[in-house]
Amino acid sequence: MEIQALIEQLAGPDQKAASDALVEIGAPAVGPVLDVLCDEDSAVDWSTSATVLRRIGRPALDPLIEAMAKAPTTEVARRCGWAHSGLKIDDLSAFVPGLRHPSPEVRANTAYTLQLKGEAALPHASDLIALLDDPDPDVRQRVIWAIKELGSAVVPLLRDVRRSRSGRLRRPALEALAEVAGPAGLDDRDLAAVRRLIRVKQAAETPEPMHLCGTWFALPTGDQQAVLDAFDLSDPEPVTMRLGASAWNSDHHGWGADHLACSRTYVSPRLDGWTLVFGNPFHSGEDLDSEQLTDHCRALSTRFGAAHWYGASCGDDWTAWCVAEHGEVVRYYDIYEEDDQIGPPHPAEEGYVLPHIDPFPDDAFDGIDIGDSAAFQARECHATTFAARASVDPSALGPKTDVQGHAVLALTPCGRTHGHPRGALDI
């Protein structure tokens, strides 16, 4: 059967037989199938034609690379990249020339393809390392991710780059080391260099608004050692506030079989009289229930006079807070546990509406003059608005925030067993 007739069958119910026949034809079918893949108006589903090319394998490699480089739209480039990344090719060296292609789209997708191969791509580590200073940021990021999947055997190669006389790759190799192995991957010289940079940046750092997605404690104290003791934290490492926030967000949003969100905690400097503690110091990855949380707040408030806990989500509308004073919980609220509130409304909630309550019911404006602006000032209370009134709002830090002391990253009991998570952080 002619190739064009088989391609037409890819849009019908007997597409498997047509796919098998095109794969059997091999190289002569690559051009016509690729044309269909790049045609956004084709009746053939793009994933069907891409899968045919994947199965054909090596004969489709170079045509896909050129189609990716010349793609007229991002959609066509995406389709070609998907087909390219799944080509049935056992010899991974066939992909390596793509790392040197003039097109950043091709270089990035080739790095992604090698990333998918994991440790099997280790023989080509030097080719990936050579792209650590690629002029395209997306290529650089893809290369970092690919190197991360090569496993611990790539660490000596990166250390060799760090000790080389050529300076071109030395700095990005440090980031790659952090991604692959975390602080444990840095030798004494590199650790000393990072610590010097942190000390320099600490001296002139201005607080910045934090991206909040997770939970944190606030304690009215500047006694950092007492805070570390209260949370059973150890091995405090001085960091910039930016680095601490980066670690918290990285740990909270990280993924992978070896990812542990419970290993370390970011302890802020004293900010407007409050020390903030970000992370999961009391548990090993599972969220605390309300009883465990309030017990911790009671204990902390006995030690520090007061203890606040806050929760905010960047993915949905979850928000929560808990306030304990001198061993008693005076207020607890969770938008998802509205029937389990503790205590009367807190003064920080005054003038606000709790978020589980509809501030504008159906009859909210009956008999109200639409020119009366006061009638339209009902506002929802969230963790950040509560914190701004009751302690300090991390999302509103700035030049006017009073800062005393310095930030640290400290290990939890979980971290003392497993160490710091791997991954590069902003300094």
C-alpha cells in the first residue's frame, strides 16, 4: 500500500495497522509522516504521527531536528520535540550532535532527551557540562536538570571543572554540583567561597517580600538560639534571607524519590520584633493535624510568651492561623475546618470577614445606597492580613522592616539523618 494511503488511515479506526506498516517501511515514510506532524490542520492526531516517528527511530532523528529548528510555530516545535525525545535509539551518542546545534530549541530538547535517559547518559556528561554556560537560559536549565539525573558519578567531573584553570565553566559547575548533591557535593574550598559570598551579601541585604506557600511560625523574640532549641534544630548555617526563602520554597515544591521536605528549616532574623520559622520542624513530611499543631503552639507560648502559626496556599484558597499566649490557645482558624474554631474573633480580624463566609449574600445590597462606599468595604481575612496586624507579614517585607541579627538554615531531626536536600538556591 502507498505511504500516502497509510497516512490517511492514521486518521481512521484502523490506525494501528497503518502505524505498523509505516514503521515497517522505515526511512522512506519519515518525510511524509513528518509533514503530517507539522500540519496543525491535519486530520491525523499529532500524537499518532509523532509515535510513528518515535518507533521508526534513527532515520527520523535528523529530519526531526531540522523540523524543530525551522518550526514556524511553538506548537510545531513542541510536537517535533516530543517525537524527538522518545525516538527508539539505543546508541545515545546519536543524540549528542544535537547539543551543538545552532538552534537553542534543538539544544534544549536534546538535553531533555538525555535527561530522560538518567544514568545511562553518563558517558556523555562532558558534552552536557560544556553547555553549562550556554547563552540561552532555557538550554542552561535543561542541561542542569539533565546533569542532575546522571547520578553521583558526575560529581568528580564537576569538581574537576571547579579546579580547572579555565574560568568559563567554573561558576555554572558550582550550581550543577549543588543541584546534583546539595551542600555535601561541595568541597572545603567551594564551601568557604559560598560562605564568604553569603557574609558579603548579608551585610547589605534588604528584606524582600516572600512568596508564601506553606506554613510558618512567628515568635516574639530575637533569641535565635532559644528558637533553635525549642524546635530541636541543629547545625545552623548563616544564610541570606533570600537564600532562606529560596530553600523553603524549593523544599516545599520539590519532587523526586529522594526529596525530603522535612530536612531543614529557615529561621529568619528578628523582623520587627518577631522571629519567623519556615519549614516542617516537627514532623517527617505529613501535615500536622489541628490537635498536634495547637499542642506545639501552647508549648512554644509557654516558653516565649506567645506563639503564632500561619498557613497559606498558592494553589488554592487555603488559609489558617493559630495564636497561643502563655500556654493557652486563644484563637485557631482554618478555612477548611470552620466548625473547629477555637476562641472568639481575634482583634487582628476586626473589620474583616472570615474567608469561609460569603461577604456578599444575595440580599447584601438591599436598601443600600450604591453611593455609600462604606457599604462596600467588607474584606476577607487571610493569614497575611492577620499576620500584618498581629505579628509580621512575610509577604510585605521591605526596606522599612527592622532587621536584627541574621538568618540561618538549620537541620531538623529528619535532616540530621538525611542531610540537606540537593538543589541550587538563590543567594
